[in-house]
Amino acid sequence: RKEVEQDPGPFNVPEGATVAFNCTYSNSASQSFFWYRQDCRKEPKLLMSVYSSGNEDGRFTAQLNRASQYISLLIRDSKLSDSATYLCVVNENRDDKIIFGKGTRLHILP
Amino acid sequence: DVKVTQSSRYLVKRTGEKVFLECVQDMDHENMFWYRQDPGLGLRLIYFSYDVKMKEKGDIPEGYSVSREKKERFSLILESASTNQTSMYLCASSPSWATNEKLFFGSGTQLSVL
């Protein structure tokens, strides 16, 4: 089983819709989780951390499900500017190893 | 804002050349990283450094070396470039091990080896 898995997409979603995607991780001892956003030909940038209690930042909500070993990202009222690749990042509790998922591509359609 | 600067945005080199990729951060971060990113393979860690003159191998160190003589600068060296090293190279830094997941990336160097 791969360490961190994401559906590569692309997810083609009309503007204004709600979209969600998940990321699964294999190491149950993983301690911390993040979503990064990467625009085409640009560097990844931290979007939000994922806490056990879940967290929300405007239109974005991140959830952690430890029992099933996945994290999720929900985007409400999607905007054209949300089009990007979303990278799931997991910090395994082994030598602070940081694992990047390969990313999920999201296209918001006008 | 944290600034991580990579010396070149695009670079074209020939097979067998020695290549230096430079990265400088201006926020006194302890940790620095070099990744390469390839379509379908995602981000892969080449080397990282916790402190000046310290270096650790990542997942794919073969064919690469690094140098960290000063805290703010982390250099990636391709001793003898090969065509399979054509890739996007991303440098990153983070404040400390307590916050090492909060990586700040440079804008990347697209290296083509002909």
C-alpha cells in the first residue's frame, strides 16, 4: 500500500459547486496532516493544517478520520481561482518523515 | 513574509556537466530541503539539512550531493548531469523540527539536461 494516496483527478466542477476529495495514509502512527495548494508551474503553498477536531477557514473545511486513516478537504461555493492541484501532506512519526501525496487536480469551470 | 529564493528559474545543461542549484532563505530557518517534482511521481525528497554543515539523505539521493556552509544557503550539486535528472527542482525551508511541516518553497528551477 502506498504511503499517501490521492485521486489524481482531474475533478471538473462548475463554479459555485461544492467539491470534496480525500487522501488516505498508511501509517497509523502519523501525527500531523496538511493540505498544500500548487498552481500550475508554481511552488506548493500551505493551504491549511488538519486537526483532529477538524478545522474551517472560510470556504475550506479539512477533516481527519483516524479510524479510517484519511483526511478530506471540502471546498464550498467554488471559485475559478480555486483551480489548482491540492497536495496532501502527512508527517509520519518516524524521524519526522514528511510524505507528500501526488496531488489532486481541480478544475473549476465557468 | 518568508522568502526562499532559487537562483535560476530555467536551466539547460549538457550530459556530464557539473550543475549547481542555489537556494537562499531569509528567515533564519533551521531546516532546508531539496525536492524534485516529476509528472505522475509527485514530490520526492533528495536531501535535507537540519543545521549548518549537517546533511541527511532523502529518498532519492543518488547522483546528487549538497552543501550547507551557511545557515541561509543550501546548494544542490549534480556531479555529472544525466538526462534522467531533467526535472523541476524545489527548495524549501522550515523554522524548526517542531514546525517542520510548514514548508516554505522557492519558486523552483526547471532543469533540462540534454
